[in-house]
Amino acid sequence: MSKKLKVGLVGVGNISGVHMPAWLSMEDVEVAAICDIRPEQMEKYPDLPHFEDFKDMLDKTDMDVLDICLPTPFHVDYACMAMEKGIHVITEKPISLKKEDVARAFDTAKKNNVNFMVAQCLRWWPEYEMVRHYYESGEYGKLLSAHMWRLGNIPKWSWDNWMQDEKRSGFIPYDLHIHDLDFMVYAFGAPKDCQLRRARRPDQDYLTADYDFGDFFISCESAWYKGGYPFQSGFRFQFENALVTNEKGEGFKVYLGDGTVCKPLDNTAGIVDAVGVPSSNAYANEIRYFADCVKAGIMQDKVKPEQLETVIDILNRF
């Protein structure tokens, strides 16, 4: 595919603010149309065709790729509508709160010979990719333990307050904890066992989880606190010969046994915008990867359906 890739985006809300700059920066891509039921959301892109009805956009727009940035309950239905028209689809996480939707989406993609991918962004986050590299290479010996966290306050900015409706959003397991769990399943496989604790209220949600991988364990915490606690995320991975960390204000560091501290990445970890989206090029990386798969005519294999099903199985235990 040598011509420009034509992309449509539906859902011009918060997360589209990191998707759109990525698409617009790519010289081999043309954003063909955007769609949102709120016309004021699209005013920031006056030069693009605007649609307020998704089916209308599908019928009237020539597109190769659809990017879905909608609330979770719409992801798979909208993806399948597009894929049945031969359109490749990338959708924001989570794919769904229901395990059966994984097979529905990937089966539809296979039937129509198109690409489908869930944008689980930590798989492209440089700091997390380095941890996976250290684990697979054994550069610092065996992994012994880890702690991961993703903490903030309950989101009160979502359309129709859908994030505060547990039946639609899944609350903290599907908003924040899913990132760390998805990375674990991607990097280390399915855990052998897990111990879960949760303090859930309508106006706040907190969980801890301890995952047993046999030779090592990982403890996690995720929170929507009631007050205005500022968003932060990070990790500490303890290897036999190094402590690998990514902490607010410190960035990505490797602490060696001889007292040496290394900074393998030049990053801005810990800096967040007004709604708590960490600064990184991971969003652009995942979108570039998907676009390259579409242009090359190959199926993406970075986000596998069985991994998504494993994550949903665990999250639905909370």
C-alpha cells in the first residue's frame, strides 16, 4: 500500500488528544474524517470533515483504518461494523468488560481479512520495554520481585459520567490496573496465582493484587482516591544484580550492586498533563506499529487475543 493511509477517528474526547497528534504527524497518513455526537468536541479540527453519526461516517468516508476512542461499551460493536466493511481497526483499551467480545472482534477481523488491535500502550512504553528486555536477556540475572503502582483520583470529567458507572467502565480494575496487568501477561505470561483485595465505594476505588509467577512475584496497587490526589505511576523490579525503577520525579534508573546508578533512557517520566496522561511517545509508537502492519499487509501480533482473555479473566475476579 503505497498511497496515503486514510484514517477515520470516532470519539473526540480525552484519549483522542494523544491519538490525533500521532496520526497528524505521519506523512504517509491522511485523517479523512472525525466523528463525535458532541459537535463542539470537533471544533479544534476545523479542516477535517465532521460527523455526528457513526454509521453516516462509515457510509460516506473512504477510509483504510478506524481509530476508536469511545467509551468501553462501544468498542467491539463499532469495531465489528467497520471491519465488516473491510476497514482495519485500532481501538482504545479495554477491548471490553466481557471475555466473549475478544473472540467476536478477532473472528470478525479474520473473516474480513483486516487488522484489529487493542491499544494497550504499555507494550510500547520504552521504560516497560526495557524491563521486558532485562527479563528476557538475563542481563541482570533472574527477576526476584516487583512492585507496580498506578494511582490517581476518580475521573469526574468523562462524557455522561460513564467512568463513574461501574457497569460501563469497570471502575479501577479496567481503567488503571489493566495497564500493569496487561504488561505482566505480555512480558511474563499468565500468573500461576493471585491474591486480590479491594476497597470499593461509589465515589472511590482502591485495589491491591499480589501475582505469583513461580520464580518471582509482583505486587500492585491501583486507586481512584476521593480527593484530588495527583496521578502517578511507576515500578520497582528487583533482579539478582540490579534494581530497575521508574519513579515520579526520578525517571527510569538502574541501581547496580557496586553503587553505580545508570540512566538508560533520556525521558520525562513522572510528568503528567492536566488529566493524568504521562508524557511519552508510546501512543505514537503503537499507532505507527499498527499503520505499518496495515501498509505491509501483515497481521499485527503484538497484542494477542489469548492475552486479552487472560487479563479479563483476572480482572473479573475483583
